[in-house]
Amino acid sequence: KAGFGVKYRASVRANLLSRLKPDTWELLKKTGFIGMAVGIESGSQRMLDYMGKGITVEHVYKADALLTEHKFYKTFLFMTCLPTETIHDLKLTLKLIMRLAESSRYCPFPLGALSRYIPLPGTELYDVSIKHGLVPPGSLEGWTQFDLENDHKTYNTVRPWLSSEVADFVFAANKLI
């Protein structure tokens, strides 16, 4: 009997999808698999390299084509507001989002919001954030300023490298998505 009577989804790296063999795609379908969330983060190769993501924009296009070919639902996830990110980088991300949205019309939720980077201790990017002006909170209460919902008021504290021009661009772009 095909399937288990359960439908499921998974998260995956864009560069790994092209490694799947045709029989693996068929097995996924037979077992109830319905979709994947792909953490892309950026449409800018410069930013992908900066983050150490280990993928290329070409990997993203290949992953999208494979998911479309096999008619799996897809959700693409993005992250903005990193140190050194420019409006040019953000425009490349929006361009990628538009292409992915076009090929994902059959998906109920193909795109999430542009998540804003939050510097977290113990990560490589946290150390980079400190080099770009982040002053870590001195208390547990200080971390409440890192709230996702309140970031327009606190971006100078949470992301001191972020210019008001880039911040405004991100907020406007999120309204479009």
C-alpha cells in the first residue's frame, strides 16, 4: 500500500535537492511528502557568501525547478538586515523573490516575510555584528530590545550597522511580500 496516511513537509538546503535521484522523488510522493521549506536567505551571491551559506543563486533556481517539476509545495525563507547588506543586495533578493513567486503560483504560502537578522551569541555572525558596532545587552532585560515586532524603533540598538535608508527599504519591501 502506498503512503502511510500522513502528509508531511521538511526543511532542506537548496544545494542538496539536486542530489536526489528520480526514484527518491517518487518515494517521497508515495510516502505522503507534500512540500519543502528552503532557507535561501538572500538573492545576492555576495551576501550568501558573506553568511557562509554554502549555496549559490543557481542552486536556488535548480531547487525551485525540481520542486515545481515534482509538484511539491514550496516555501522560501529569506533573511535581511545583516552587516554590510546594501540596497543593491536587497534588490537582488526581491528580484529572486519575484521569480520564485511566478513559478510557485500553485503553492498556498510560497514566501515568508523578509526576516530580519537578530545577532545571537555563540554564532559566527554575532561576532561579526560586534565588529560592526553591536553592543551586547548588559542584562537579560536588555535582550527584550531584540524583539522582531519592535525592530523599527530599535534597529539602532539591535543592528547599529543598518542605515535608515536600508531599514526603510526593508520595511517597505516587507509590505509588498
